Amino acid sequence: MSKIKNLVINGCSFTRDTSPNSWTWASGLHEQYPELPYHNLAVSAAGNDYICDSTINFLEQNDYDPETTLVLVMWSGTGRKDLKISGEWWYHLKQTYRQCPFVTNEHYYLSSGGLTNSWTTNRTTKKIFDWLYRLSDPAILCQQNLMNFMNLENYLRVHKYQYRFTSFVNYWHPAQQSNFLFGDYSIGYFCKDHALLKNYNFSNWFFVNENRDCLAEFARDHNGLSHTSHPNRCEHEKFCQQIVLPVVQDLLAE
């Protein structure tokens, strides 16, 4: 019998597979282990505030045995901000800002979309996020992302869940201010002298290589990024088989 009885996955569009046209590395993992109850909370445009918050909310709402539940997270962009909002405002914004409002397990969220600046295209969301970004700088945003990683990790450790983390793109290089592919601020650069990063434990993280490249770089190196800069299905399949499965197969083995 498998050691794991529930598979909980979260992330952004690099992980989401709930639409008919989306097939990601998470889909491949689900197909590899179809007998496992599978819960994919990932949402397009989601940031790391959402990922941290929604994962904890989901686990609190469901009575799973932590020791037989595996949580896999592919963290999103460092420039994204997410807010939990009321259902009334969610329905209102959905009519005019259809790209980024979303609901998960009866919790309502609004995402800025990050450095793509989609939040500036709507009068209401521009008012909401304008000051949040004015009051931040790259260093603060990177520290806030690190805190999301730490907060979720502390929750999972305290409750004794099995978990593994990665990021959708490499934002760990200490000499680069931003990632070349997506422009995400580099935590490795802006937090390199900060105790949060110096003391951070990556033992439950996995990457493509020692440089901490991730799915985005993996797909780029195989010329597998689409016109929207998302990996195509072939790259998701290879990433699942070559990178993800070796990391989790001992936990999922019968």
C-alpha cells in the first residue's frame, strides 16, 4: 500500500489543470497515481499570498491524516500580491476584472497578476493595488515571499504533513536582480544579506539543477515555452517524469 493517501497540490498557471485545455506536471503525477485522492488548488495568476493561505485553509477544512498526506507546492511570482476579499466584492469585480478574481473552498481572492501589471487595466483594482505597490520595493516583496514560504512550511511541519516545495522559475541567483524570463525580483539578490534567507532551510525543496533552475528554465532549455511563456505539454511531461517523480516516488511507492 502507498504511504500517501491524499495528494494536495498548489501553485499558479504552471500547476493548474482544472480547465479542459490545461495539462501540467501535476496532471502527470495524478495520471501516474490515479488511485490517490487528488486535490489541485492551483489558480492562474495566483501569487504566493494565495498559495500559502489557501493551502492552510484547505487542510484545516479537511480531516486528513497529516502523516499520509503529501503537499506539493510550486511557488509563483515574487511580484504578485493577493488579497482575500468578501464574496460581495468578488462578484462585483468578476464582472469587470475577469482575469484575476477567483474563489477556492468558499474563500474569495483577488490577485494583482504581478509585474504584468494587469491590475492597472481596471479602475477598481488600480485603486486597490496602487498603494500596496507604492509602499513596497523589491526587497520588501522578496522578504514577504520568503515569509509565505516559511509560514506554510512551519504549519506543515508542526502538523507533521509530508511536503515538497519548488518554484516555477529561478529567482534565487545572488547576482541577478530579476529573472531573465519573467522579470520576477530575485530573492537570492535582494535578500542575500538578510537573515531570513541566510537561515532558510531548503532541505524539502527540489530544483532542476544546482543552480536552482525550475520548470520555466527546464522548458526554455528544450525550446518548449509557448507564445504565452508557459511550458507546453511535452515539457510538463518531461518535467514530471525526470524531476518530480524521482523526488516523490519513495513517498508514493507501494
